[in-house]
Amino acid sequence: MNYLHKGDLPNNLSFPSLVAIDTETMGLNFDRDRLCVVQVSFGDKNAHLVQIGGNLGYEAKNLKKLLKDSKIIKIFHYARFDVAILKEYLGVLCKSIYCTKIASKLARTYTDRHGLKELCKELLNVEISKQQQSSDWGKNELSQNQINYAANDVLYLHEIKEKLDDILERENRLKLANSIFKFIPTRVTLDLLGWNNSDIFSHS
């Protein structure tokens, strides 16, 4: 079931220790393009979509409570962008992060295809559509296709994490992955301070 909320998560939701999170924005430049939707799933086949207003520092106390809780692991796909846009618009720098794109790159070294669609197909034998990826997420009323698309971005992340963790553990890379996940808030801070296109580890 997909639930659409205006402004915040409802007060009666209790958060488990593992939550899948994704964002929809007006574009991929977090200096220019605003946050429009935050979607979450608790691994129960339900998705909660929160439509966010256009102002920086937007009030969403329940959503912010979830993002701030370091005891809750947040599963993202390409956490670097999602964590940055959440910090920019909600003022919360997430910690306790798991990124399925990074995990896939460490685990599935036999391929260069690490998109969510490819992970769903190979690991779960599930076909998802990315047709609504480039659409107007800032409009007041989302279409049913947009809602379904946004929900699919979080509904499968728990299962994907399990599959990737099995490979990472088998290949002795799980500890490395966890170390990288811990670095993501620092990488995001560098991005937001203007070092997003600079490799500070390079010799030049």
C-alpha cells in the first residue's frame, strides 16, 4: 500500500531499526533544484510518501526525528545525493547509512550496471519502471504513476540489502563497505561546501 502525506509523516507511525529512504527533486543539482518528495518504507511492503514544500529548513518534525535517530539504519540507493539534499532542505545530516549503490559496486564487480532497476532484476527477479524518473515532482498533485514510481524506489531496498550483504560477507568486503558508509556524511559535507567536483585524495 502506498500512502501520500502532505508535509510530514503521521504522528502514529513507529519506526523500526531499518528504514529505506529515497528522495525526488526538481533536478540533480542540490544548489539549484529543490526537494519535493521523501519516501520511506519499513520493509513491510508499504511506502509512505511525504510531499515537501519549497522552503529551506522545512518543518517536518516526524520525518526529521526519523532522520536524526542514529540508532535507525537508513538504506539509500546513491546515498550521497539523497543525504545531501536532505541536509540542504531539512537541515538534518543523516548518520547510520547504508548505500545499496556502493554495496553493489563492492559486491558485484562482475558488472558496471549498479542502478536500482538492474539490482531489482538480478537480485530479486523484479521488473521496475523508471519512466517517471524525469517528471515534475514539484506539482501540488502527484499522478498515480509518480506515486507508484516513488514507492518502488524504497519498497525493495531491504531485500536488496540482504542480498548484497550476503555477497559482501562471502567476498570478505562487508567490513570495508561499513567503513565507507560511515564516511558518507563527511563526503556529503564536502559536497555541500563546494568540493563536490574535486578529488581531495588525488596527487594533483
